[in-house]
Amino acid sequence: MKLVKNENQKNIDTVSDKEAEEAFIKILRWIGEDPTREGLLETPKRVTKAFKEYFKGYSEDPKEILNKTFGDVNGDGYQDLIIGDSEGKIHLFNNNGSSFNISTPNLANIDVGYFASPHIVDVNRDGMNDLIIGNKDGTIYYFENKGTQMTPDFSTEYEKWGNIDVDSSYISNGFSSPKLVDINGDYHLFVGSYSGKTYLYNNIDGNINGTFNELNSISNNIWEGGRTSIAINDINNDDLVDMIIGNQCGGAAYFQGDTSFLNTVENIIEYPNIIFPNPSNNIINIDNPENKTIDIYNMRGEIIIRSRLSRINTEEIAKGIYLLRLDGKIYKFIKE
């Protein structure tokens, strides 16, 4: 048995795999099992391997536990790499088409506290990529690009973006990990957390300096280990949003997008007073004085009409039940 020093300079004993396996053999005997039984011969080795994976974080430097994101930061058409570190800083690695080279350590002197989790995305839809960054506190920072696509300027900072503070109701460290995704023309913000819960927000477009709306949706019921990080994309090319969630133990879970729009929203307003007549024939009127975007879905989750008008012609759609989305709410109406 040898002695090593951890970062706090304390002497600790290290135990070999063989010694750990022998300890598990003793535990098997202690509970009354026979370690030489055929079904248990490999159990000490399997348990030792599993424990090494579960607790490998004790031997890792947290400064090396980084959060990564890709995006074209400098407008050259290549996906660059931004890495957040445990001290709240972020570092830019430029992609020259064949390799990544660090070009800007501590990009823009950004400091979000501890454990920066960055995402590159055009938040305000002005054609230039901005930055949103999660942190240990569970809040999100938004850094608007005030420069150009080729020469970004991230000096404009918005702290506690959207008034989001994940896990704050029952834990002090939220470890927010944000991903902003355009779904059918509207931004949705998915946020991983320390508890493993996936949070989902909308009411972002046109409200980037306001308070976002937390949706009571199926994603809020996804709990995947702890310290989750989310990737969103159409993985299987079916034109639906899929999600991969990783956790602090090294696990990953894949959630395939469902064809039913009903599965993304829990509360549907059955008898809305903003749609009339309902049931309708060829025309519906919608109470939409601010001319916000209206999406009409069939029951397969497909958008069949998009409009900003308060009077919509439905002559071309078949008889049946439809869902209308306006201002983050879902309404049901019937075409006769």
C-alpha cells in the first residue's frame, strides 16, 4: 500500500483493485453467500469496476471537468469550440477547418462565478451569435454580441437572464446548463440542473430582457442522475426535436421526439373564449390584438397554418380537431 497526496496535501491510503476485490469477497461471506459459487465468481471484479466508475470524480481535478459547446463564433463558416471551466471563465478554440487552436483564453474576461456552461446561439435573431452561460448558482448569464459576426464583442452582460434560478426552491447550487432551441419558429430554453431535473421555458422571443415562462411539460418530468447537461438536435432526421441528457456519472439518456404535439404541453384549454366560432366552418376569429404568431397543428403535431392575423381562413383543412398555439398557450378548436 502506497501513500499519495491529494490537492489538499493530505496523506491518504490507496487500495489496489485486487485488495478491493478481496474486500468484496469478505462482504459476500459476511452476508452468508459463497463467493466460489458460479454466479458470484466474477461479482467482486464487476463491483470493483463499477465503484471505480461511480467514484472516479474523487481522483479528478475539478478544473478539468469542463463544459463544451460548438458554434461559429467568428463567422468563417466553421464550428468553433468554447469551453467553460470550474472557475467561471470560458476559452475559445478556433476551428480552421482541420483542427482547433486556442485563440482566446478567458474570452472577453467573462466570469460567471463557478462552473461555466456556455452555449453559442443567436439569442436576439440579429444574425450574430451571442452567448448564454449557466453556472454553479443555477442562474444564466446572457452576453449579447454588440460587435460583428467576424469580430464579436461580448461586453454587454445580462445577469440572471429570464429570472431563471433552477433548483433554487430546495437547493443552493443549481449548476444550470442551458440550451436555447428554435422549435417551430419559437425559442424554447432547456436547462439541465444539479438535481437532474430538466427545466423548459418559453416566452423568450421579443422578451429577452423579461421573465421567461416555465412550461409544465413532459421535459419537466425527466430526471437523469445529477449535474445534467443537455444536447438538442434532430438525431434521426424525422424533423422532430430529440434530446440527449448526460450526467455527472458519465451516463447518457436519449429521448426521441414524439410525433404528437400533445406530449409537449400538459395543459390544453378545451373551451377557449378567444376563438370564435368554435366549432367553426371555414373562418375562425382569434382574439389577437398584438398580432402575435399563431400556429395551428393537426393531431400528428404538424404545423398546417402559421399566421399573425386575427381572422384565419380554414377552408383548405379537413374536418376534425386542431390545436392553436398563441402566446405560449394551447387552445383546442373543431373544424366542422
